[in-house]
Amino acid sequence: MKVAKTIKEAQSAVAEARRAGRTIGLVPTMGAMHQGHFSLIERARGECGFVAVSIFVNPTQFGPNEDLGAYPRPVEADLAGCEARGADLVFVPSVEEMYPRESVTTVAVKRLTDTLCGRTRPWHFPGACTVVAKLFNIVLPDKAYFGAKDFQQAVIVKRMAGDLDFPVEVVVCPTVREADGLAMSSRNAYLTPQERKQATALSGALRLAERMIRQKRPPAKQVIEAVRRHIAADAPDGAIDYVQIVDPYELRDVEKTDPPVLVALAVKFGKARLIDNALVDSGPARS
Amino acid sequence: MKVAKTIKEAQSAVAEARRAGRTIGLVPTMGAMHQGHFSLIERARGECGFVAVSIFVNPTQFGPNEDLGAYPRPVEADLAGCEARGADLVFVPSVEEMYPRESVTTVAVKRLTDTLCGRTRPWHFPGACTVVAKLFNIVLPDKAYFGAKDFQQAVIVKRMAGDLDFPVEVVVCPTVREADGLAMSSRNAYLTPQERKQATALSGALRLAERMIRQKRPPAKQVIEAVRRHIAADAPDGAIDYVQIVDPYELRDVEKTDPPVLVALAVKFGKARLIDNALVDSGPARS
């Protein structure tokens, strides 16, 4: 496994693989990897001849009072984890390498970024889209892998890639969960033991919402209220940022809950802001 | 010479050339080609193994009351001109091919787009940058060729490519002029015979500015006034949009005229809006 710290090193490793006729898979991450990340690498490993993983805590997608400084950066463990899953290249650039001078260019996605996480974190998606565009241009992947836990991000990146004709297929992989249902996230590390217990309320509330929708398709408002009550009861230390039910393509709020719909929520526990979602499609319920 | 109407056709022609180890040159145009465009194709021909020309009158870079409908589209003549200069591929997509559904993504460049032409045409550069990003992603050129007549566009595209790590070298080629000094432009076709005569005032005023700067480096304000007076005298039917002197990298207005500086102007004659510029560098005067 090659570790590249510069854009040039990464490009030359990828170029060599491309010349050898291998398809290129990219897994963009901010590091602090857990089984969610590893599942993306494993999926890429199964589908591509060359798997590149990027680890970059991108400052432009953090807000002024967010956890940029505190975000965990266990680089050695991440590299070992990538190697164990068969990555060919890990690209670990510095901030100076990615932003060597004032960047004046932003890739902006309208509308899809105004809802859900974009409401309280308006800086997030412009920053994320711009760095993903940069990574696409550096690695020129045939396929890029994103997790469904960040459903809105996946929808936005997919749309951006389509609108700008990036020659990449955006692959969205299922959320990986702890045994008790909590969606894996690097930010779970911020939780106190008590918050950690309460945090299962997020996936619990989503399962409740899914059951309600599958059984009776009640108005979205009613499902949202039930989700909020569930979280208030099971996670008294959690502060709900949003609970929304949207169509999974345009992310517009729906009134009726005819599948497919996405139930998405964000809850803060102290300094940890956790997100989770459930896509309720028209297929049979998954236990 | 291959003519591709779809993105897929263009991509497959380019992919074949790339597999054959040829460097890819792209000349993005809006068609209505003149010797300025042809000089870009000739330059690309000399430097690249495969020359792609795109012809696309991009609606998103025109304002609501601009000349999108009237913009000349002499496709047959353009194709013949491209073939005569040795282009390998001409990509002539329809609007539906480039924008098959509502595009929500924009590539925005800050600050550099707020001055010069961006002041009166704020929609122009976001539209142009976005379509250039699309063309870069479709063709994946090693080099892309732009004319110095659209100096601000060239600076912005160069910066965008750098900021987003597009693996392309942006090559800026000299403005091509008519015998009487008028910069070649597809929009010169809009001029009445009388306006056409007066339009030489643009290049005349720029030569005057260059002489003043080379001789005495007067304050920018003084040069701008002289340019305005020259245009008012020689082109009474022209309405000046702007005359500015800026540094040629960041496009910030300068007070002193120490080279290198860019003298740039836009003048309207009826429905034709003409632009021109002169880069006054620290080398010896060019006749």
C-alpha cells in the first residue's frame, strides 16, 4: 500500500494503475475510521482494480464554532485499517497541500443543500462539494464510495457529479451500525457513557417511523411528532436539531408518507452532533 | 475529423486517442469562428496529439436581455474551419445534451468575477465557469486554449482549474486583430458600417494607454481619463461600460501604473458590446 502526502505522488500512483488498465475506486474520508469506512473500502476492493482512500479533515466544511480542532486524527490506526482491507493507495494530504493559497473557487449546489443538515450548517456542503470535486480531479476515479449515513451528502455529491459531468459513478453504501443500532460515526467518540446509551434513541425513533409508515402511511407531521416524542423520552440529554421526512431524490419535505421517503434527523448531545436516517422504500420491511 | 453531438460520442473519441498515448488539447468555443478561434486550434494542433474543439452557445452565461437568440451559429462554416486547421474532434452538443435536467450545481469564483465584465454581467462568469468545468470533465484535456481578448475569463478559468485541481494546463493565446486594430470577435458582426469604423477607437485607446504607461507611468486615473476621452472623440456612438487598469493576476484596480498592468475596457455600440484589453508588461514595447 502506497501512502501519498502530495497531489503529485497520488496522481502518479493512480496514473500507473490506469495505464495498467485497472478501474480506479476512491473512498474519500476524514479518517478516524470505523467499520462504516471499512465497509466502503471493502466494497471498492470488490469492484475496482485499484482502491484509493483519501484521509483529509477538510477545514472548509467546518463552521467557526465546530469541532475542526477536536476531530480525531488517529492516522496510524487508519493506515493500518486501510492496509488490512486491501487499499492500494492512501492519500493523506496536509491542509497546505490541498489549499496552497487562497482558494476563490467553490462548487455550490442549490436547493438540495438548503434543507436537513444544510439548515443549521450552511457552510458544510459548499466546503464538502468543493473538496470532493478536488479529490475527483486529483484521483479521476471510475467509482467513488459514500456512506448512506450521510444521505444528504451522497445525494448532493451524486447530483454535483452528474451536473458537472464528472466521469465517475457515485456508489452509496448502507449505514453500518453498532449492535444496539447506533449508526457508526467518528463523532460517537465524543459521547459520555450516559449520552452513548441515550444515543440509541436515534435509530430507535427511525425504526418506529419506518413501522408507522409501512403500516398506515400517516401524515408526515404525525410521524415526525412520534419521532420527536420517542427521542425526548429515551434521550433526555439530546437536543433535536431536526426531524424531517423528505423525498429521497430532491430532499423536499413531504406531507404524505408514500414510499419512497427518507426520514432523517440530527440530535446534539453536548458537543456531539449525531445524524441518522432511514430510507423507507416500497419494498418489504427489513427486520 | 469526427463530429460528436453527444457526450458519450465525444468521450469515446477522446478515450481512444488517450489510449493511443496522445495528449489531448481542448479549444472551447461558442462557434461563429474567426481567425482568433482558428489561432487557438492551430496552437493546439502544434502542441497536442489530439485536438478537440467544442462549439456550444451556453445559455447559462447569457443574461435575460442579452443576445443568446441572436448569437450567430454558422455551424457548417465552423466545422469546415475546424477541419481546415486539423481538428480531430468537434463536439457540438445541443442544450438538452449539456443540460438534460435542471442543473443545481454552479462553479463559483469569488472576487475575480466581481470586477470588469462581472460588474455589469454578474451572471456571465458563473455560467462560463460551470460549462468550462463540464467540458473539462467530458474531454479531460491535458491542455485547454483560451484567447487573451477575454483576459478576465482566462484568469478566472486558470484560477478555477488550479483551485479545483483540474489536471489541465490553461494556455492563453494572443488576441488576433483586424488590419485596423479591432480585436476579432463574433460580435463584430452586429456592428453597422459606421459603428465598425468607430470601433477602432477601442484598440486605438489601448495603444494610447500603453504609450502613456511606458513613457511616464502616470496615475491610473489619468490614463483612464485619457482613454475615455479618446473613445468619446473617436467613437461618438459608443457607450463606455468600463475602463479599468488592474493587476493582471488578481484583477484588482491599481492606482499606480507600474507594469505589469492590464488596461481593459468594454464599449457598447447599439446591441454589440465589445471588449478589449492590453497587457502592459515590463518588457520592451511591441510596436
